[in-house]
Amino acid sequence: MKVLVINSGSSSIKYQLLDMSDETVLASGLVERIGEHNGLVRCQLFPDQNGGRQVQLEEKIPDHQSGMRRAVDLLTNGENGVIAEKSDIGAICHRVVHGGEDFQKPITINEQVIEAIEKNIPLAPLHNPANLDGIRVARELFPGTPQIAVFDTAFHQTIPDHAHIYALPYEYYQEHRVRRYGFHGTSHKYVAGECAALLGKPLEECNLITVHLGNGCSITAVENGCSVDTTLGMTPLEGLVMGTRCGDLDPAIHVFLHRQLGYDIEKIDEILNKRSGLKGICGMNDMRDIHAEISKGNERARLALAVQTYRNRKYIAAYMAVLGRVDGLVFTAGIGENDPVVREQSLQGFEMFGIKLDPQLNSRREKSPFLISAADSKVAVWVIPTNEELAIARESIEVLKSTND
Ligand code: AMP
């Protein structure tokens, strides 16, 4: 079956068409700058075959509907197209950021599901409305084709209450559902599954720590295949130091920024989400630039790296205590997959727990999973490329199978 995976944001739509008979990518693309005068639709056809062929359209894209229509046109267009008809697509799979407490797994979209995603808008005011735009447009463009929602939060719904309740007046949870939800769930679940397969054990028997370090960063403690704690919170701002997001802070800093500097809530929100993290400390949020600056002696760049990797260490060690026994530790996403220095610094001092990296293995660069721990390490440490589109497609196929059974 061919499936179209859609990640609809406020001004862009990312999409991937996969043939799930052999899990190959037929096309992968991006509609950008929706609503602006200089819209752009990019599509890489057959990217698995020597990079494939790139098709690009530049024109005004007034809304999500016209953006999605243009993307589908490129997929079905005679000479370049990768499918003959829209009806060749057997399912549309949507990434949805916040499922709140309503969704523990992916689900076929119907009116009730749409209502529940709407109900969760207060928890993800920037993301859920954009995800819903994508769902509504896809339902119009592909009437009768099953549409499945896969939630970033779903994998973390197994986190027990002692790890998801904040120490705030309890009625904020009861009345407004203020609690930890966690994000990057599709990625954590995917690499956990891959790691279990590499360890040769069923996922349900594996205790793992999955370390997702990209522009957004999070670490998850996985016990017997289930998420039992994760660093992102009610929103994707808590925990690790990210590209532009601050991660953990003394909450009284918000009060300080307001009282002492006169910042209003919108400004504080913008500072914490867009002007903090690595960028806040050294002015750069791309780890490659930070390394280049460190090699030139830039002290602030060195500090940004040190602050990020120190926070990683604290959480990895905390989750070792949460789990008691760890079978595998996985690094994934842009930084986790590509940066041996960050990996090495994030596990500095872990020899006391029996975790040892092999410097030579750690310096390898591969597109497929590779082991980086030393032969005598008590815990296997892997680098496993994440693949959220494939994970979403696989989970959607499972939903379709279970509804057809
Ligand atoms: P992601 O959000 O997973 O796409 O990760 C994006 C981030 O990965 C970028 O902002 C970079 O900081 C980082 N990244 C990508 N390639 C490399 C690399 N070769 N070395 C270090 N960091 C990288």
C-alpha cells in the first residue's frame, strides 16, 4: 500500500509518499511560506534512488488547501509523477502534536477525533490548529481514503502520575489538565523499537534511554518498552538545552523578567522559545557552527556546548536511577546522529556506571545504526537514525490492520 505522511505546520506542509510494501520513499517534499507572496513547493522524487530528481514550483500559495493541492499535483503529474492517480494512495497519515490525555495510540480520524484534537488546542495553540488544517484539507482532497492521526504525545501516556504531575495546586491538573505530556514520542518509540531489534530482545523486555538531540531535544526513560519519564513537559520547552529553547529554568525567572525588566508574557514566551538555548548563550543554534567557532577559540560557543552536554548528563544519570537496569542507550536526531563530541561529553564520567564509549566507533559516520560502546561496556550505546515519517506510516498501517481484523 502507498501512504502519504503529512506534517502540517502553520506556514508549511512537509509530506512523504511511501510504498509500504518495501518501505521505500517514492517522494518527499515541502510546501513553504503558505500565505506569503513567494510560496514554494519542493518535491524530491524517488529520493532513495541516488538522490532522485528535484521538482520545484514557485508561486503564491494562499492557504493550506492550495498548497496541498499543488503537492498532490506534483505527485500525479504525467512525466514527473510517481503515481498515476490520487486513488493509488491507500491512507493519509497525519502527524498531530498534542493528543492530551485523549489518545494513547494512533487512531483513524472521524468527527469525534477532530473534536478531541480541537479540545486540546489550549495545550498546543501553535501546533494543533495547523495540524487540523492539514487534516481538513486532506479529507476534502481524498474523500473516502482512510486518514490516521499519529500523536507526538501518545507514546508518553504510560508515564506514571508521580512523573507527570507538577507540584502545583492539584486543581490545575483536574480542571485544566496541566501536567507533563512529553513530545517526540514517535521518534523515541521508533528508535526504542530499532534498538530492541538490534539487542535481539522483544521491546517489552527492554529498558532503554533514548536521547533525541536535534533542534528540539528530549530524553526518554523506556521501561519494558513503555515511556516512564521524559524531559519535555506540558509544552516542548522543559528539560534539555535546545537550539533556541531554554529547557529547565527556575520558574521565578519569569517573574524576574516581568518585574525587573518590565517584559510582558508574550515577550517572555518569545525569549524562552526563540531566543534562548544554545542561541541564547552563544548566538548560534546550529551545532556545526558552534564547533567551527570553538575551534577558533570562541569561549561562549564552548560554554553553550558545555551547558547543553552537562544537562544531558544529568538527565541520562537520573533516568538510569529511574530504570535501575539499562539494556541500551540510543542517540538520535540531527546532533545525536552526527556529533561524536556531543555524544562523548554527554556520557563523560559514566565509566563509574560501567558505560564506556569506544572513541574510534564513536567517530564513525553512518547512515544506518552503529554501536559506539566499548566491548566491555555494561550498557550497549547505539546511534540510530530516527525516521519519523516511516514510524508514522508503520503505526498507521497497524491501525488499518487492526480495524480490518
Ligand atoms: P533535527 O532537528 O533532528 O533536524 O536536527 C537539526 C540540528 O542537527 C541542526 O540544527 C544541527 O545543530 C544539528 N546537526 C545536523 N548535522 C550535524 C552535524 N553534521 N554535526 C553536528 N550537528 C549537526
